[in-house]
Amino acid sequence: MSDTVQEPFAGRIGRTYRDSVPSWPSRPTSTGRPNVVFVVLDDMGFGSLGCYGSEIDTPVMDRLAADGVMFTNFHATALCSPTRASLLTGRNHHAVGMAYLSHVDDGYPGYRGRITHRAATLAEMVREHGYNTFAVGKWHLTPMDETTAAGPYDQWPLGRGFERYYGFLEGLTDHYFPELYSDNSPVPPPDARDEDYHLTTDLIDRSIGFVRDQTSMTPEKPFFLYLAFGATHTPFQAPADFVAKYRGRYDEGWDVIRRRRYERQLDTGVIPAGTQLPPANDGVPAWADLGPQAQRLYARFQEVYAAFLDHTDHELGRLVAYLEEIGRLEDTIVVVVSDNGASQEGGPHGVLDTTSYENGRFPSLAENLARIDEIDGRTAHVNYPLGWAQAGNTPLKRYKQNTHAGGIRTAMIVRPPRALADVPRGGVRDQFHHVTDVVPTVLDLIGIEAPGTLGGLPQLPIDGVSMRRTLTDPTAAIDPRAQYFETLGHRAIWKDGWKAVAFHRRGADYDDDRWELYHLEKDFSESTDLAARMPDKLAELVDAWWAEAEQNKVLPLDDRGFAERATVNIRPDSPRNRSRFVLHNGMHHIGTGAAPVVAGHPFEISAAIDRPADTGDGVLLAFGSVNSGFALLVRDGHLEFDFNHYGTHHITRTPQPLPAGGSAVAVRVEPTGQGTAADVTLLVDGEPAASSHLAETFEHFVAFQGLDVGGDRLSPVRAGGDGPFPFTGTLRQVVIELLDGGPGRGHEVND
């Protein structure tokens, strides 16, 4: 007996087809509804697009603004995963479980590092109505220890309503050596010898391909394309001709650029007359006070950032042109948004790797000057100094992670479809809106209601409001509302044109934080603090913040940094919660969020290998990227451990070659207790064969690119890396053991 559920049949079944009437089950249809394209930029400050006052060439996004509506009072959260959770669900980020990054589950309802299935994504909503759904680019919404072939897959894009996916699951990736996935499967890395490959180009190619295939077969069906670039998050990486275009343009420095952007914003109406340009943020020196070497170095960082954004705009232009070519652009809602403000994570001098910040270590001016020629190349993962992040956020204060405007007030553009004839084109809107408003706006424009239940689960209410009235009427008043903000203990609340905000220093008592008060309707840039003059108003807003925090699962407040939360506070059922890992040769690449937590712990990597006489070189295990990590390998018959410390290689090598045939090889790394120093021992058949001392290792975090067994397959970790250098002898498995039990508290698994 079949257990298949039978759908009602509306035809008639006779003895043969001649005396029967066929019938087919109905399918959901959205014929006539507009397509939807979300374009998400990463870490792009409010004043970075040309149409928002910048000198950077962004003609495609400027054109979208000219054909649509620019928002100047739009707010996101202060970090990427939380904003993306709100952008896709229309709910507040703590309320759906994404208080912080998807690397972290703190053990509290608002801090799960995943979006509850009680908060459907827009893809899940519109797919039920016949839309095809595609996601391309950065995801960063899956718990990172669930991004391996072992899954589970319910928080991958295909588990959250998207029918196709191509991109990377981490918070960032190398644009020349990306960690890529297609649907639920890893993608072989691009050929390292392909000098023309760039991830942004690849993402646009895939986006066009998805739309081309869908349009070829079902041109009457609408689609939802979620296109999330890696740009302009670190690492800044752009083709050489784009970098050359900006050479010398930033020699005048960040103070001149910031002032020009501010004046252009005033002239074009991006900011209202009377807006003040606040003093420099703490830690940002005047450009004129810098020495010529520092100026030369810092200008180089901004040249690459500008090229990165310009290149992204150029590539986006290919998608827009293709939609126009096939006649679908005029039937498409295009939303362009940044997930938060410009990043402060480059520190005072900028960084040439993505790991320094997470370990609380910023390079000196001298260190960066020694590598200045690498800034626009393949051997650096660049983020710019604080001064350029400040200019990126013109005219706002502070940065990404902060709840002052520089962290949460972002560029946002909506280009409506032709059918919305009542939307004046080319206008600017200054009404307050929040990232939770995007989903209800799209649902309103396409004529679909948010479901009360989905997949048998009752759904959380939508927190945002439709922006349709604002789109159609530049002078429309918005209804009274309050919107809270919280990231890493930084707090703020907007309520009916007023804002209270508290900057929080990590580890400080929250009761000691000083709340500031701004009347944003008259003070766009948060320049005049009214807290001392209006204590009653401030108290009203602070009380409102606590009420919103209680309602939205913001509590308990947590100001611990990324590295500590992602590598110490590990979920009990996480696959990382163990001290011994047996990794089999041939397994797919493991992202760093699922890799063993070795930084700060004594560990041993061991393998049994077999090398025929005079052969059998190659990498046994590689963890990291060109900027940081380590590799255990056999080179010219000798066992080597290459410790890549922010681009400086410390190589421990056996003086004697390995014996032919079978042998047991290992490396043991043991902290000395003096800072992050460690001793390294290479072992062959259980006996010490070479040793060295590392004066400094990684305190919390090895690298953002993960681990490979049997080769060095992505951004090369080892010195002089060119290609994967796979081990050519026999290697069945590699064992990583945390000798102190590690953060997994001694849990083990069997071989």
C-alpha cells in the first residue's frame, strides 16, 4: 500500500483514457508580478558612492539612484550577519536569533547565530507564490560549524528558500582564491594560474547565468535574485588596471577628501543645509601631521579601496545591462544597500592581513612600509587605516560595530519597476527607515502578504513597515515608531526623530557608559549632544531602549569579541567540541569556522605516510591563507613545518630526509607560557627530528580561510606557494590532537 498523499483530482477516471477526463494540480503563479533584485554591499560607508558625495566612480549605482529613489535616513545594524538576517526576514536581528555573527552561539535565545524557522526569509515567502529564487555571493547566515559536508543544511541558502546558490558561506573570502559552494556542494578552487580570475566577475557571471536559464524556460515567471558581494569588505582586491586608475588620487589625504565629500553632499542635497562636519574620531590624526612615508603608505590603501568599489560597480553594470538587453529591467525592483558603515578593523596604520585584528595585533608603520608594494597584489588581505574609514562614513561619527551613525546609517537605493508610475524618479528621501522595512516594502509592491504560518510553524510578526508611502510621496510623514540598536554592548534607540546612543568600551561596566542625546531632525551628523540639557528626554529614551531590549531578546548584553566567542564559547553539540580530529585524505575543504581550534593551545598534527624511494613530496595539511596559518609538508624528502605569521614564514625542517617507505610523522606545537610564544618539535617515527622556537604565534585565531588535507588548495599558506602541491605518496588520514583538551573540554571521538 502506498503512503503517498493523494491530491484531490478534478477530472474523471474511466476504464481507459478514451472515456476519462484529465486534470492537473494547480501550481502557484506570480505571472505579472515584478522581479526583485537585492544588491548588498559590504562595509561600505555612507559617503562612499558617487551619488552620496564620493569622488569614486560608481556610474551604475548612480544611474540606479537617478532612475529611482535615494534614502539618506536609512539604518542597518552595525554588523553583517545581523543586517542580512533583518534584510531577508523583516524582523529585528536579536528577535530571530542573530544578535551577532553566525560563528557564535552564546547559549541565549537572541544569540543563536542562526535565523529561527519561525522567521521566514523573503525567498521562502515568494517561492510559495511561484517565484524562482537565486542567491549569489556572501551568505554568512549559517552557523559556521555547520558549513561542512556533514551539514546540517537547513540554514544554508537552499534550506532558507533559495532554489539555487553560488558563493561563499564565510564572512569574507579571498577574491582570487575563494572558498566557493554551488548549491550544497563545495566548488573546486579557481586555477591559481588564472591571472584574470576575480570573484566579483564570477558572481556576476553566475547571476546572469541563473537569470538567462530561468528566462529562457519560463519568461512569464518572476525571480528574486539576492546578490551579496564580497566587496567592499576586507580583503580589498581589485584588478591592476582599476588600481592604476586611482594612483595618486589620494595623495591629498583623508581630511581633504572628507571635506570635499561633505561639501558635495551639501550641494546635492544628500545632507541638509546646516549639517556640521564633526571633529575627527578618536585616534585619527590630521593628515598634515603625518610624515611623508606614512602619507605615501596610507594613500595606497585608499587607492585600492576605491578601485575595489569601482570594479564592483563596473561588474554590476554587466548584470544591469543584461536585464535591460532581455527586456526585464523595467519589470524589476532593484534594492541597493550596504550592510553597515565603513570598517574600523584596519586600525591606525591599515593591515595587510585579515587575522591581525581578531588577535588584537595591529602592524606597525614600519612593518606596513616594508610590504607597501603588496597592498594591491595577491599576497595581502588589505583593510585601510581609520582615517579612510572615517572619510568613507562622511559626515558621520564612528564606524562599523558602533551604534553611532557611522556604524548604522547606510546608503540605500530603490529603483522601482515601470508599473510603479507614481514613484517620482531621481529623488532623495530623508524619512527614517530601517533594514527591517525592506521585506514589507517588497511584499507590498509585489502584492503578497507575509504568511502567518509556514512549514507548519507559526511565524513571528514582521517588525518593519512598508516604505511605499515614502517612495511615492517625498514629503510623506511616517507613523510614530521606535527602533533599537545593539552590537557588542554599543546601544542606541531612535524614536520619533530623537536618538539616544551609548558607546561601550569592552569589559567596562555597562552602568558606566555615557548616553548621548541627539535631535536628528535638526542634527544629521550627531554633532550636538543634548544629554546634559535635556535629562528627562534622555531618560525617556533610555527607558524605551530597555523595554525594546526585553521585547526583542537583546539581553543578556555581551561585549566579548569575535575570537573569544567563536573559539572559547563553543556549543556543546558542535563538531568542534572535541580534542581529537581524524581527517581523511580526499575530504573537502573545511572552513575556518568548522576547523579545530588550535590557536592558544598545545597541539599535535600527525600522519602515517608511505613514500616510494626518491618520491613522495607535497602538503599533508594546510590551514590558513597567504597571510597567516601553517602547513605540514614534505619538500625534497624533508619534513617541514611552515608557520606563516602574518606573512613572515618560520620554517622548521628535519636535517635528514625521511626514510623511503612507511613512516609516522608529526609536528607538536607547545606554548611556553611567555605571551604567545611556542616551541615546535618535528617527530619522525616517534623520535624528535628537529625543533625551533616561535617568539609569537596566534592568540585566538589562525586565519579566515580554512583547512585542507593532502594539499594547499586555496590562497597558499606555505612560502613560495604556487598551486596546491598535493602529497604524491600514500596518505590516508591526518590526526589533529589538542593536547590540553582544548575548548572542547576533552570530548573525543573514535577513529
